[in-house]
Amino acid sequence: MKLFIKGRQITLTDSIKKYAEEKILKIERFNDSIIKVDVTLSAGKLKSGNAHVAEILVYLSGSTLKYRATEQDLYAAIDKAVDGIEPQLKKHKDKHIRAKVQDDSAKKYYSLNNDENFETEEKKLVKVYLPIKPMDISEAILQLESLNKVFFAFTNVETGKMAVVYKRKDGDYGFIEE
């Protein structure tokens, strides 16, 4: 993580830089994908009196988060800005974790063989995928019929184990469970 601290209309002392750096480095634990953090500390006047502003820009892979805090004391403004950016970082991380889990679960298949389909000298080996959603036997038979397959592998909702239903030569259905 790269950290840049700059002052606008204010002289940054070593103690202010060190304090801001210590506070900002703590936010790294809330999100691993932080690329760069820009901190701008400035002083100004408001109708209510002097004010110090701490603005934090956090550049993440694919997005930017910003928080601006205004206080009479510069150290309090830094604290408030850090406290304000933390929930944004947590929310962003949780959002990406949920999106990744949903994306992975949509693509997740259980394979009986880790290799791609390949041919031996006599026969062809074909990968078999289990559907993500566990189902009961009657639902698996419906899937077998709708897909017009000889057999259908699935996860049994009652036992949580892998199972296979297949159509027998006499027209009935067979059931195998591990």
C-alpha cells in the first residue's frame, strides 16, 4: 500500500505526518486490496471559527472510496476521517466477498475426475458434474427425464451424500448412494 500525505494551506510537521501515518496504516487490515491512500490535510475558516479538514481517498482495485472530516482540531479530524473510512472499507470487502461467493457458487461443479475428458485406447472417459443445489430422489428423476440422460448424479438433500439415479433397461429407475 502506498501512502501519500500532503498539506494544503497548512505546514505539516513531522509529528502530524507520523500521527496520520500511524492511523492510516491501521485501515489496511480492513481491506487487502488497497493500492494507494491519499491523505490531504488542510486548514480553513468557517463561520463558526477555524477548521481543519482531513480528506482520505482510498484507491482499491476497481473503485475509490472517499471520506472527508472537518473538526476544530487537526488530530480529531484525522481520527474522524479514519473512523469514517473504516466502515466503507469493511462494506466494500464484504460486498466483494459476497459477489465472489455467488460467482463461485454459480460456477462450482463437483467433479468425479480432475482431468479433462480424454480417450483411452478403447473407451472415452467423460467428466460428470454434480448440480450445486442438493435435491431429493424424485427431483433427480425429473432432471434425469428432462435432460434425457441415462444417469444423473446429484447430492441427496436428506443425507448430504453423492447419489446417482439411472434408468434401467426394464423402464424402472435405479438409485446408488455412496
